[in-house]
Amino acid sequence: MKARGNFASKLGIILATAGSAVGLGNVWRFPFMAGHNGGAAFIVLYFGCILLLGIPGMVSEFIIGRHSQSNAARAYYEISGGQRRWRLVGYLGILTSTIILGFYAVVAGWCLQYLFASLMGHLSGDADYVLHYFQSFSSHPWKPVLWAVAFILITHLVIVRGVQNGIERASKLLMPLLLVLLVLIVIASCSLPGAMAGVEFLLKPDFSKVSGGVLLEALGQAFFSLSLGTACLCTYASYFSRDTNLLKSAGQIAFLDTFIAILSGLMIFPAAFSVGVEPDAGPSLIFITLPNVFQQAFGHLPLLGYVIGILFYALLVFAALTSTISMHEISTAFFAEELNLQRKKAAWIETLVCILLAIGCSLSVGAVDSLTLFGQSLMDFCDMLTAQIMLPLGAFLTSLFIGWVVDQRLVHDELTNQGTVAEGLFRAYQFSVRYIVPLCILLIFLHQFGVL
Ligand code: PHE
């Protein structure tokens, strides 16, 4: 078997897993999902999904990955004691992460372009100008396509170079920096005139907006943000060491991830309300509100606004990169090990497929608006298909698998690290993966598809 990418330290792999979770899902997708679904009520449901379904789901993937120390498909097969059909769940994860990478790269490409534009000072102007800038850039026939392809190629480069030192070291420095900057921008955004309406939107739940569809979107967003249901966590856990406490790691990563999502909400909505952008503006939300924050909040200190703008997009690009690397790694590890290919060749297969998909997605929201599937742009369709169907399905099957198929002594030993973690936690986890997680996901599905 070929060697896989390695991480130099224990902290490194946990940071890399947090890096996979924290990304555009928090800063870009969470705010527009919350905005689209009425704000605070959505966030309450989102918390519920993280706690009740997300954390047990993460632990399940960790157990499968760490126990089998191999790529996703093989991991499911081995831990089931050699039942071939469970490989399918691994394949599902590989397919899901490939589709996600296809459309995620488009948004990551927009961030790259915004980094470039803020460096050149192109984002300064009034609110109308900023709106127009986004519209004309995203519908340009080839520019956004090139940025998306560039982003995938950067991911490719990191993947073939190995995931070691560079990414690890950069994560240790840049993740805390991202946090500090977010807090700073939250303060700036909340100080804009009329900003309190945005804070209220985030904190005062209006449960009359809640429906089965909103619940499914909260579930999809929770899984998307935790990188759950794509076998990504399983692949990364295959590099965990024996004494990593799986439950504690899952809890810490989920907490950090949720904290960053909430900060992002507090960064976007006060600004959106202040400049009069509708909170349900959709995927363009952060691209049309943030440049306004950088200019208006720092109007009296333009140089500071300029520097913060650049730093912000640079950190966003970095946060997106640590996520795209994790999506890419799932398939690269799989192709390298199962087809017995060199890591480099394996990586190219994934890169080329993702480039094709990204070109289609990018064109579908810009130059070629006839690129639709079931009445949605290809980009929105891929987003909906993965977040609302494939991720919950992956987590549902994984939960049943670990609760009912895998040898429970093995699950016990992995979760308790050979008896060093409290027994009661194992019981609670077992109950949750056997009953709570599969039943909740099933009910949400049935409700959404009109059966209940
Ligand atoms: N969790 C990542 C984010 O929030 C996205 C992601 C999804 C990464 C699935 C890996 C797998 O941006």
C-alpha cells in the first residue's frame, strides 16, 4: 500500500480536522442560510442538530477511520468484518465530497478574486457600486471560471506535496488570526448606523417561520459545516493517534465551528441591515455586504479598512483551502490505495473531475444561465443535492452501521480509548447512534418528502 499524506504532530491532525470543518460553510453558507430561513429560529434548530446529531456523527466517523487506518471505502469494509456492501457508504462519501469540491471551488474562487480586488483597491465605492461589482464579476464569461480552476490547482499542489509542515504550521498561526480578525470585524459591523436590527434578527427567534424544509436546511447546514457525512472525518481520523480522545476532539471541533459561524452571522447581518441589503440575498450576501463594512466602518481610517479587507479575504481563502484539501484528500487516498496509483496520479483524477464540475457550476450562475437541473442552476442543484440529501444519507447509514453492524466491543474500545474514558459516555453514545441519530434524520426526510 502506498504511503498517504502524513501529519507531523497530534496537534497538527486535530488542527487539520478543525481546518476542514471551518471554512466557507461558516463564513459564507451559514449566514445566507440563516438569512434565508428567518434568522434566530434557524440558529436554534442548527444548535440542536449540532448537539444531538452532529457530535455523535463525528465520533462515528472518527471511530471507523481510526480503527481501520485506511481510505474511506476500505475503512467501512474492514471494520464491518469484511462485508462488501458497506464499501458503498465509503463510495457515497467520495462522490459527495467530489461534488461539494466542484461548487465550493467556485465560491473559493470568488474569494480569491476579492482578495486580488481588495489588494488593487477595486472594491471601494458606494453600496450600489459594490453590488454592481459583484454582479458583473460573477456573470463574466470566463473570469470566475479561471479563479475557480486556479483554486482547485492550488489545492492539488498542496495535496501532492503532502499535507505536512506547511499546512500544519500555517494552520497554527492563521486559524487564531482568523478568529481575532472576525471579532474585530464584528465590532466594526455592529457600530454601523442601524446595525442593531441585524443583531436582533440573529437573536430573536420567530418560530412561525419554522417548517420541515427549514429543519432539513438546518440539518444540512450542520452536517456541511462539520464536514460530516462525506467520509472526510473518517479519512482524517485514519491519521489520528491511539490516545486521541475522540469524544473530546469532536466536542471541541464542533464548538469552534459553531462559534465561528455565529461570529460570521454577527459580522454580516448588522452590516446587511445597515446598508439595506436583504438578509435573504442568497450566496452573494457576504460579497455585497462586507466591502461596505470595510469602507464605512473604517471611513475615518481608510488605510486600516484597506488592510483589514485584504487580511480578511486572505484568511477566508486560507480557511477555504484547508477545507478543499480535506475534500480532495478523501478521493486521492482512495484512488492511490485502491487503484494502486502513485499519489500524484491519483490526485490528478480528482482534480480533473472537479475542474469540469466547477466550470459547469461557475457558468451556471453567470454566463450560461440555461445550465439548470430540476429548475435550479447547476451550482444550486449540487449544493442542495449534497447538503440536503447526500450528507444526511451518509450520516444516517454510518450511524446504523456503527450502532448495529460493527462489533460493539470494538466501538467500546475505540470510544473509551481502552477504558480511559468514562463508561457512561459510551452508553449514551451507543443509544444515540442506534436510535436518536437515525430516527431524527429519517423523520426529517419523511417530513420533507411529504410522507409525514
Ligand atoms: N466543512 C467545510 C466548511 O464549512 C466544508 C466541507 C464539507 C469540507 C464537506 C469537507 C467535507 O466550509
